[in-house]
Amino acid sequence: MDKLYKNARVIIDKDDIKKVLDKLTDEIYNRNKNVEKLLIIGIKRRGELFARRIVESLSTKLNVLFGSLDITLYRDDLTSIDKKPIVRKTEIPFNIDDQNLLLIDDVLFTGRTVRAALTELVDFGRPKRVQLAVFIDRGERELPICPDFIGKSMKVDKSEMVEVKLQEIDEEECVLIVPK
């Protein structure tokens, strides 16, 4: 880990990120190897990066298409997070109607991000099926959201945060537990 984080604990290092992602990708492939086409949509920002990696790995075995979703304007806490939230571009360059869709995020906690993503997806059409893959499931749901694919499950105290660091954004690769 290149940077120091006060009182942070590394729970997954760079090598283990790759192992967990490979396991997750294998599970996704095994459950979807018979679909004609799989649309993979990553939730910005780090879910999008995991989705890109999964698409790259699956593209030699399956017909996959890639898109990304910015859920900022669909959040139920938008007015409380920032007066000027950063809104990034949603990019879904294909029709999702009657298609098999895989939504990917980095950390699943309360379920509110996934709820916002599902609400936004409805604006783009009506998929045949939506599956959910998360790199980390930390439990403690506030909404009845259940992932189909989990890279790693863990119990994390509510007084702590799970921070995923990825090379493309953070210039390092690890997953940390950080006190709030």
C-alpha cells in the first residue's frame, strides 16, 4: 500500500483483488454461459472499473456489451450529500429491453445505491432479467437487495467504512476497513 491511512486495515491486497475478481468472473460465466448476449453495466465509479475488467475477461467466452451508470441524480440522499454533487455521464449504448443484464458495484451495504441504479435502469427500458454482482458484500441492508454474485462477504461494524482502492482512480489496489 503506497499511501498511509490512519487506523485503516488492509483486508484485501492487490493479489487477492485479482483472485476474488477471477472467482467472481468464473461464477458469472458459469451462470450465464448459455445466454445469447449479456449486457454488463457498472455503477460509477469503482463498480464501473470492476465491470470493465469482467467484460474484458468474459469477452472471449460470451457475447457481452458494456455500459456504465451514474446514479447520482437517483439517490434518495442527494440533497444531504452535497450542494453541488458531481454528476458523471451514464453510458448505455444499447437497448436493454428484453435483455439479460448484469449490474456490478464495488461494495454492497444498505442497498440504496442498487435501488437507485434499478430506478435509473427503468428509464432505459425493461430488461428480461437483472442480476447483481458485488465485489464486497458487507451486510447490514436497509432495503431488501440480495446479490446474485458476491466476490467476498464480510461483517463490518457500522462505525467503519469499506474503501476499495483501484489503480485507475487511486493509483493503488487494495480494500481497506477505515474508521468513520
